[in-house]
Amino acid sequence: MQPINETLSILTVPAFDDNYLWIIHNGQDAIVVDPGDAAAILQALGQHNLNLRAILLTHHHSDHIGGVELLVKQCNVPVYGPANDGILGINHALVDGDIVQIKDLDMQLEVIAVPGHTLGHIAYYVPEQAWLFCGDTLFAGGCGRLFEGTPAQMLHSLEKLAALPDQTSVFCAHEYTLSNLRFASAVEPNNLDLQERVTREQGKRANGLPTVPTQIKLEKLTNPFLRSKESSVIAQLLALGKITDNADAVSHFAALREWKNNFS
Ligand code: ZN
Ligand code: FE
């Protein structure tokens, strides 16, 4: 285990109906991941007396990039983001395997390509802290919709994230957890870890608390989209006629995603 940089912490900035924007800071300097709303970020920076040093983006949807123009105008900071997701205004274009160095925070983030939700979507992993910022790819209890990519791409992307250390904290971009877990419970009605999780997360929401960050270990135990190869999940897909006997792993995952698209 590498030593943890204890000077770094994270602010959760809620925005719109259900987005979370993330500020990483050391009490003085800060970077922001997916600033969909500049006003919310500027307010949080002001409240905590932080200087913005960089913007990091995961994908091109407006609830993730909508605040970039104003923040750049006000703070004149570099913008890091995916090379291949059609975002204008990026001056550090990133691809899989790149390392982002943030000198002001003495931190490094590894870039992981996670196509699926969009084709150029990337995630940022901070090994020193075991933090993952994954935009709309892996959610607490679920995964992003396939707006651009294929089921095979998304399955592969999620497998890369699931391979990160168990204790990795997952900072996803939306509070979708309770509705995701309702679906998860339909997929695995007998999953005890899932049942316990539902109670726990309901308690957090009842108290107005976020359910994010989540943890890779918990996701592997309860998120159906990381469990599409489990016999319990395949048996349920079969029982409901959503796959055939000889379907392959990608078809299982595709059937699961399709089921969720139509689940309410
Ligand atoms: Zn999105
Ligand atoms: Fe989003």
C-alpha cells in the first residue's frame, strides 16, 4: 500500500436534480471533476476559500461540462478531458493510460477509457487515495445508459473498474441509487448483501445524505451490472425469458441493460 496523502479531501457539490460535482482540495488549492453548474462550484470554492487550479471532465454531456466556459473565464484554469468525446475547449486531451499530474495538490490521476455511455468517456483513478471518478459509467447499484457504445464496450469498461482494489471509493456523478437497487432486487431477490444495502441506503436518503461515494467491493456484491456472469443473475434472466440457454456473456449483459431501460 502506498501512503495516503492525508492533506486531500473531497467536497460533494449537489447540482440540478440528482448530479454530484466533485471538488478535490487540500484546504487551499482545488480541482473539480465534471462541473456541470459553474454557480454551484463557485459558491463551494468561495465558501471554503479554495483556489481552482484545474477542471477535469469525463464525457461530453451538458450536466458534466455546462459550467466549464464560465469557470475558465473566471479562474483561467486548464481543462483536462477525453480526447475523443467531442468536447470543445479541452487543452489537455487524454487517452487511456495517460497520467494527469496536479502539482498544486501533489496528486496524480490515471486515465481509464470506459466507452459505453458515450464513446469517448474516461474515468480518473487516484491510486494513492483509492479514489475513482467515473462520471456516468459505474453508478451505485447500476451503470449508465448506452447512448453511444455497445453492450460489449460497456461490459469491458465495467470489468476494468471492477478490477480496481476492493476498497476503492467510487465517486459517480448521479444519485440514482435507490432506483438502481429496486432493479437490482428484481434481478437478485435472494441476494442478502443487496437486501442489507437497500435498508442502509434508504436510511441515508431518509436523512438527506448522499449514497455516493460507494465502494468497488460493495458494487461487486450488489450491482447487477458487475454481476452479469453470476449464476443467480443468469438464472433470473433465463426464468424471465430475457435470454436463451446458449447466450454468451455479452448477451447476458445486454439483456440486463435492456431490462433496466424498461424497468420502473
Ligand atoms: Zn452522461
Ligand atoms: Fe450525467
